[in-house]
Amino acid sequence: MVEKEEVLEALKEVIDPELGINIVDLGLICDVEIEKGYVRIRMTFTTPFCPLAGMFLEQIKNKVLELKGVKDVDVELTFDEPWSPERMSEDARRKLGL
């Protein structure tokens, strides 16, 4: 059975091409739920009009589906948990000079 930590590690392979930082460290992942091989990811973007949204969603699904035991992946976008720089990891903030 796939674990949340494994999913988060796979998501670290999805890199924002503009910033060169992965989506987990950027603070875009709000939650990961796993039930019987079905993975539900709730995420946000830095802006509701992110031009890379489609690319991110495709890469997320592909990376998580590569994990053993994953049957399907659903990605839910939310802006009820708005993104802010405080959501970023310390390492990501350092890389961006924040």
C-alpha cells in the first residue's frame, strides 16, 4: 500500500520551470489522502490564473501513478487555502531570497 510520504516524494519531482523549485517545497500541496490505492491530492497555485496549471496536473498524475499500489489519482484545486510565501519550505524561501 502506498503511503503519504511516498506520494509527497514523487510530487517533489514536479518542478516549477519558472522557479526551479518543486511543488511540495513551494507549498502548493494542501493535503494528500489515500484510500485503497486511490490518491486524492488537494492543491493550490500561486495564482488562480497559473498558465502552467495543465502541465502541473498532468505531471502530478503521471508521477503518482508510477508508484506501486496506486490505482488512480484525483487532483482537486482549491483557493480556499490561498497560497502565500509562508507556505514554502525554508529551503525554497532561501533559494528565492525570501
